[in-house]
Amino acid sequence: MKPAAAVDKGTGSVNLGVVGNFSSRGLVGEVARAIRSFSGMPVETLASFEFIPGVDFSDHRSFWRNGYKAVMVTDTAFYRNPCYHSPWDKPDTLDYRRMSLGVQALAGWLERAVLPG
């Protein structure tokens, strides 16, 4: 039996989270605002201590260790998706439309943050 797809059962949507340490809290807010602005997607934010489980679960941790501000943008799959990192973690459990919205929003933020004018 295949587990249910990774959706929030209350809303039917896949929410994004922007997570960072306290030094990156400004960047957390900036990225979250951009995602909301460019995509209209719901976004949760967390700037916290690095020892809180989940806050450092990705590559951004190595940037923090070298003095850079960094965030993780996550759909919190390992908390919600029973398929995550299992034999059922397959393409048909993913919501490509919403992933596309998230990627477009991040591209919009990056373009605005990096390009002059």
C-alpha cells in the first residue's frame, strides 16, 4: 500500500518554511516575503538556536560555520511525508506545480537581491 502524498491534510497544500539561525533572521524574513510576494504561497518562518532539531538539517549549516548568513527553504517533507526517504519516495508523491511556484519565487528574490536597479 502506497502512503499518502505529501500534503497538509487540513488545507490540501504544501507549505514552505524558511529556517535560519538568529544571525540569519533578517534573511529569513526577506526570503519569506519574496516567496509570498512572487508566488502567493503560504510560508512559515523560524529563526532559532542552531541546536534545535531540524534547524541545521541541510547545507546551510556549513555557511553558518564559516560566518555567512544562510537559510534553508523547506517543505518539511520529513515531518509530513510518510514517503520521504522510503521505498515509496517516488515522483508521483510530489506536487510539481507547487515546486515550480517555489522555484520561481526564489528566482525572483535572487534576481532582485543580486541585480542592480
